Amino acid sequence: MPVNPELVGRDFPPTSPYLVGREKVREFARAVFADDPQHTDPAAAQALGYADVVAPPTFAIVVTDATLQQLLGEPDSGIVLQNVLHAEQKFRYSRPIVAGDELTAKLSVTGIRAMGAAAMVTSESEITDAAGDHVVTTTSVLLVGEGEK
């Protein structure tokens, strides 16, 4: 089954809140070689005006992952995980993610573009904090192939 064009405009329910932990931020920073002390040392982050360690910019993908799982799990999507390549990722921040944040994400499918036998599926996840304030919008582009016939 090809990607369902009726996915465009579909909104998914908000994810369960994700509590950003200090150790998760530190682990992520090490994994992506983000060696600035603000990512691992609370005192360094506090000296910059933050309550705790600051997540590297790409940390938002950790929260976005739950929304992408919703999309991939949609029964009528026509998307088969083994045929998916994560093609592009963008982040648009209002403020950095900090340990202690409780974040919720809500995904919308914003576009599908046919590319031969494949399709590019674009989605946006709006990530907000516990007060409902915008933190970051992530834009993900998945390249979805048809797979073997």
C-alpha cells in the first residue's frame, strides 16, 4: 500500500508528558559530542541563567520520537517501518530545553510529496512545557519506499 495521501492535515493527540532528566541530558550531550559545560554541569548552566543543565539543540528529537511513533503506528498510513529513512530534521526554538522541563508534543502531518515509487512525508511536532508555552517545533521528513514486491 502506498502512503495514504489523506494523512496530510491529520493531527495526533498530545503525547504523555516527558520529564527531562539531568542524566538524560548529560548522556545525550556525550553521545553527540556536545562538550560545552552547560550540558553537563549544573553550576555552569546556572551561571548562564538556567535552572539546570541545558540540552543540546538536537535533544528535542527524544521528545519528538513519541509523535513519530504515533505516525508510524497509524493503521491506515501505508507506512512500513522497514521502508522508512529519516531524511531531514529541523528545529525552531523559542527557548532551550532544560533538565526539569516537563514537555508534551503534538504531531501534525503537513505534507506528502510523491517521488517515483517513494514518498516524502513531512510532519511537525509542537513541543510545549507544563505551562503550555512553546519550546520548540520540530520538522521531520521521512522518505518512505514501497519495499519489495
